Amino acid sequence: QQPGQQPAQAKPLVPGVRAIIAVASGKGGVGKSTTSVNLALALAAIGRKVGLLDADIYGPSLPRMMGITGKPTTTPDGKTLKPMENYGVKCMSMGFMVAEDTPMIWRGPMVMSALEQMLRDVDWGDLDVLVVDMPPGTGDAQLTMAQRVPLAGAVIVSTPQDIALLDARKGLNMFRKVDVPVFGVIENMSYFLCPHCGERSDIFSHGGARKEAERMGVDFLGEIPLDIAIRETSDGGKPIVVSQPSSPHAAAYRAIAEAV
Ligand code: ADP
């Protein structure tokens, strides 16, 4: 056992939830939330019962990306919160509790107790999979999530350039240290196809995540290009998997959903 690591029995199960998958990245801004949301919707599209937990307390993007407004209500017994729902996916996020421009000025222990509550005091019901959009990095919140939550596995999102891959490797190693299986790596913003001339540009390089996955001995789960349609749809609350289900991008997310 690693120093500071808690034993396995400190990971109580979430009743009714068959598998919890963490979507993580070493760095912010690589498209972790975009990937989490589209992966959750793709899992729903292939017939799974899906929940989505936004563990990014300081920068919750789930409400906007899932096109959800309003606040969750409590169940009749007052003991649990009912998750919000859109496109058939149950959602919980700190963003439902506070105004969008309100900063969460919280220290680690408060973040941890908020995460615990969003996980355990929410009426998730019967789920095949709960996708957790992790906060970026490998700090306190990430480590405690990895240690306290019975994760079935983690998916690492990275852009192809070296600096992002270096941080992705750290994220991957963190899960390994706490014995959480890593399902694989997704390369986001993998390349850019010019909508005008069709020419391809490898803006952040290309193929780095596949090589990194090989190097680290985990699966490469797929690549998603940099495409204005992906940004516009997810920032507009209708992610591409639901708004353009016949697009190649939606198919790519569904293929990743089949693989995890
Ligand atoms: P993170 O969760 O890693 O901080 P986000 O998912 O919030 O990153 O993405 C950051 C920004 O990049 C968002 O505006 C999002 O719409 C955009 N984005 C993410 N992935 C892509 C992509 N493949 N193509 C175009 N824009 C993307």
C-alpha cells in the first residue's frame, strides 16, 4: 500500500450504480468536459443507462454543455437530491447550485465533502454507468476521488502536443498508483480539417496520444479532430452526439463508448 493510500474497504459502493468511469486530463482546456459529455451521450445512444457527475467544482461546465438550467430538487423524504436530466442522461454539478459567474472559493476539504455529497446523496437510481468529469490535474480532489470512489476505470483525454502528453502521463500514473485501471487514452483536437479548402493541419501535432498509450501499455481509444461543430454544439448545450448523430464525430464517440 502507498503512503497515505486508504484501504479498498474505504470505497463504499454507490447503490444502483454498476460502474463508475472517470474522465481525466493532466491539463485544463484539452477538452475533458467536452469528451465526458459526448462520451456519456454516446453510452446512452448505445443503450446504456447513464449518469454524468461534474467533479470539476471550480470550473463546472456540465450545465451549459448539457443545456440544463434550474436547480435540482430534493426527493420526498428530503434525504437526497434528484439529479437533473437531459437527452436521457442524469446529471449533477456544482454549477446547478451556484450562479455561473460565482467563483467557488473553497479549500480542499470542502471540495471533497461536496464531491462526496454529489456522489452519494443524489438519487442516481439504476445506472449502468456513471461518467465522472474529473477536475484537471493530480491534486487533492483527484487523488481523493481516485481513492474514495470505487472507480471501474479511468479514461485519459489529451491533446497531441508534448506538454499536454506529459501531464496526461502524470494523470495516468496517479491512477496506477492508487490501483485504478486505465481503460485508455483519447486524443482530442487530434487534427484540423479546414472547412473551406478541406486541407488538414495538425495544429497541436498528431498521433502523440497513440504513441503515449503504447508507451504506457494502455489502449488507444480514438481520436477526435478539432472542429468548430464540436465547440459550437457543446458550448451551445446540444453536444454533437445528440445534435448531429450521423456525423463522423458522433460515430467516433460511439466507437469509444463501445470500447470502454
Ligand atoms: P476541459 O474540460 O479540458 O477544460 P473543455 O471540454 O471545456 O476542456 O473544452 C475547452 C474548449 O474547447 C471548449 O470551448 C470546447 O467547446 C472546445 N473544444 C473541446 N474539444 C474540441 C474539439 N474537438 N473541437 C473543437 N473545440 C473543442
